[in-house]
Amino acid sequence: LTYKNLITIDGKEWLVLNSVKTGVKLNIPLYLLFNGKALGIMRKYDSIEQLAALGCNSDTNRTLQKLGRMAHIGKKFTYHTSRHTCATLLVHQGVPITTVQKLLGHTSVKTTEIYSEVFDETVIKDLTRANQIYSKRRNVKQNQIKPQKSPEKYLRQ
């Protein structure tokens, strides 16, 4: 990553890059990702290059531990577990699996589905949301104004 990967659009910061592994183009609105927490962590570094200079897997995991402490996360985690947790949290919060797929840079949604555990609470939340949408649509249809009679009738008088 370099500063060239950070783009400001309408005053909002985005991360734009091509995945090295898959070649998938990623456009990530950093200001929206977990309420801007990613931006908060990035700003603690002198540059994006300093943050991105992770090194080998063990170095990366040590850096993640440091980032975890900065984010007040006391649990030990690795690159893989943090990626899995991120994907799971997004799915659990109602982000469509195809959006999570795009954020992770996967070329197939089947790969992303490995990261998405469906919790009972998610099923309840999704069905509740579907019922609310159905009820709103039904109420709108019932409350629609009936069409008026043609104004031509009044013009003839």
C-alpha cells in the first residue's frame, strides 16, 4: 500500500487497490468500515507505507497484536482469525455476502461463505427485517390514494 491507494472522494477517504492474490479491484470506503475505526488506526502511523510494511506472517501477527491493543482488543489473534472475524461480523450485522466477498477480494462467493457463520440471531434478525419490509409494502398498497375520476367529466359542464 502507498499513499496513492488512499483516495478522497467528496471529502471521504477510500482505499483503492488491486488484490495481489486475485487481481480483483477493491474500492473500500474506509470512513464507513466499522464506523471509521480503520481510519483511526491508520492515523496513528506516520504514513500508510509504515502501516503496510508488515513483513512475514509472524511479523504481521505481532503487528496485529499491537493494533489490537490500540483498538482495546485484549484477545490474541492472527491475520487469519482477524480476517475471519471481520467477515463474520459484517455478515452478522446484515452486510450481504456479496459485499463481504468484494471486501475480502474473493473471486467466488463460495470462498466467502466459508467465513460466514450463520448464527440463530442472524436468522431471527433477517426474518424480522423481511417481515417489516413486507408489512410496510402491504400498508403502502392499502393506503394508496384511489385514482380520481377523469377530469373530463367536469370539463363538459
